[in-house]
Amino acid sequence: MAKRLPPLNPLRAFEATARHASLTKAAGELNVTHGAVSHQIKALEQSLGVKLFERTGQRVKLTPHGAEFLPAVSAAFEGIAAATQRMTRPASAGTLSVSCVPALLLLWMTPRLGSFTAQYPDIQLTLIPSNDPKDIRAADIDICVHYGDGGWSDCWIRKWSGLELFPVVSPTLINNRPIRSVRDLADHVFLHGDDGREWHTWLAAADALDLERGRRHRLGDARMATEAAVHGHGVALGDSVTARALLARGMLVAPFTLSVPAVDDFYVVCRNEMRSAPIVQLFIDWLFAEKEQDEGRADAPVAGRVPSRRKRPALKVIGAKAIPGKV
């Protein structure tokens, strides 16, 4: 049997009085008389069997019992207000704030904005390049597309995509300084978009961990590392999601057929209360539909996953010449 809850009006009177520390201000907010607020609070105190306020003249102060009770009441009203806002929010119109991994935002999502706009012309997006877990809880961010281990708690989460990692390099650089075997990487600068874990994973699969002692630049994220590779500053680790278009356009080539699973995956994440918002659901559906279309295309020479880790996989050059008119 459900536990009996206090009536709504006394709870509203208690919350407003506690927030203002004043019966008069609470009465003004609730558009009732001072006496009505006082009566509601007394009724609530009698119902609970405890004192909630200490009264000193025109001011009121929470008792220890009142201070303990207030957070739960405030959270309940905030939840009701948020749910009301979601229910009255248009399904296919309004504003939507999205936090997205910088590389994915620049290289995958931005080129597809035309598709979203064509389907939902009345939705205005605010796109924030970020992979900060704090964004998941931020009140001004509706949804996140983040890279991680999926271990975020107390939120709605769904894996959007795994990804494979493999070296990528500009056609100009590989033409000037050929990469015919993994040992040739020693003549190139390694471009890191993280702390080095991902390059370590690939080099371990290629039986070439000794190359980690070579020259390297550590950039802020995968987007910057990929951009540096496009400009011929070294060899970066591309992935099967964000590097696909650059490979297809000939701006990058993948010298080897060897790829390895990334350390983490891409996830769609949002606060639990946002999951049911129609406008959020539209964006989530669009994300997965676009990804499904990508998986049906074969527009880039992306290497497949290594079938076995027990023996050194074959390494083969698959792009040693620039494509005329594409660079």
C-alpha cells in the first residue's frame, strides 16, 4: 500500500516560506494571505508531528527537522516543474543544446547538419565541442554524445558506436616519406590525441612497441591530431567513424590494414528527466538513423578488425600515392 503523503498546499507553503525565510513573502508568491500560509504550515507540522520553523517576529527559521525535510520537498517540486516543462515543450520545434566530442562534432556531425535541418527546420541547435562528464548534469545542456567507458551513473545512456583505430597520414607526406612497413613509422612524428594509450594499443598489436620512443607531438584531442595529420605534420590514429570522410576524399590515407578496437566507445547520454522530452527523442533517433546509413555505405577504405591477437597480423600498404585533385 502506498504511504500517505502530506497534502500539496501545505507542502507548497512550507517550501516557499523556507526559501524566503518569511511568511509574508511566501504569501505574496502563492497569492494567498499571511494567515493562510501560517495555517497551512501548522497543519503540516501537526501531520508530521514535528516543528518545522522557529518564529521570531516577522522572520522564520528552519528547525533541524525542517532543514532535513526541505531538500526532499524542493527536489520534488523541481521535478514536477521540469516534467511540466517537458510535457509542454514542442515535439519538433524549439531549442536543443548538444555537447559532443570535438572530433565527432567537427568531422561527423557538422557535415550532416543539413540532414537534420531538412527534417526538423524549426529546431535550433546549440552545439558545444566538449567531452566533459560535467556536461551530463548541466542544466543548460539537453543531451551529450561523449567518448568514454559508459560508466556514468544516474543518467540515461545508450552506446552509439564502437570504433576501430588505425594510423592515418596525408598523401603528400607518405609520397615524400614512404611507409612500406611498420618499421618505417620510426621516420615519422607520432601525433597523439590522448595520453598515449591508443597508440600503445595499436603498436602492441603490430609488435612494434619499441617505436613509442620515437618523435611525437601530444595535441589536445583527436580532432587536433587528425587535423595535424591532414596538414602533413605526422601520423595520427584515425578511427572508423570520424576519419571516414577524410579517407573517402583522399585527404588522408590508411597505410596499413591493421586496426584495433578503441579503448572506449561513443555514447549518447542525458539526464533521466530529459529522456522523455520529444525533442530529445527526435535528436536521438536522428543520430542512430544517420549512423545506420553510414554503416550501409562503403565510401572509405577503413581497415577491418584484427581477427586474432595471437600472432602478428599482416601489415600492408593500402595507400602510397596521392589521389589527383583530392589533396
